Amino acid sequence: MSKYSSEFKLKVIKYYEEGHGFLSTAKYFNIPAMSTVQKWIRKYQKQGEKGLIKNIQKYNGEFKQYVVEYMHNNHLSCLETAIQFNLAGDYVVSKWERIYYEEGPQALYKERRGKSKNMSSKPIKKKNVNENKDLLEEVQRLRMENEYLKKLNALIQERIKRENKKK
């Protein structure tokens, strides 16, 4: 859920349009960052009230690739591109851009949310089995060491008794 409702954002924009500046509007409505107000106003100017509604949508790889290429062909910032396509924020475009340049355009077609399909619990179980085996071996070794020390102690006590009897 969005931190600010669409109605609240609309109030902020109307206040700004009455002639107040970005900073005074942000202070009046107790919004921590002036840039938040700027972003809302730009979205409103570009798309109207539709631009203020929280956009929860799943995008396909073709759209993501088009957005990144459009941004570079038109020399736009991530924020300008997000506003142009009514995306949640500039971080979305920034993430797509990073993936595009680090892994190539085809990487945008992969689903990245949730648990990785490559992850498997079998190696973890194998590790636990090996760990348990090591622990059992260590316990066995320590028991043997303990028995050895007990026998050694018993022999020493027996020797001391014999020497005391001779005296």
C-alpha cells in the first residue's frame, strides 16, 4: 500500500498550483522530501490524476527493453522515463537499465521475483549429513580419549598403592 493516498497527493498538487513553492508545499503537508512533491507534480502534469494512482503491474521483457531503449534514444533520466510510462518510480527504470547493461537485453525477459528455481534443498541436507557424521566421529573420539584417561588414572592409583604398601 502506498504511503500517501491519491486524494492526499491531489490536495498537495492543488496547494502547489495556488502559487506555493515545492519546499513550502512539502513543509505545509509535512512531507520529508521536496523531491517527492516535484515528482507528483510532474506525473500529474504529464498524465493527470491517473499519474497519481499507485501502479502495481507486471511488465513483460519486451516492454522493459522498450523502456530502457526509449530512455537512451531520447536522452531521458530514469525519473523522466518513469513519469513518461507511468511506472512506480525511477528505481524501476534504474533496475531495468542495470540488468540491460550488465546481463544483456534478454535478461529482462526472465522472472526475478521469488525464490530462485535453481535453489534446491538437497545440498543442504547433504551438508547436514556430513556435519552429523563429523560430529558423531568427534564424540566417539572424545569417548575413547576419556576411557584412556580413566584407565591411565586407575593404573597410576594402583601404582601409588603398591608403592605405599612397600614402605
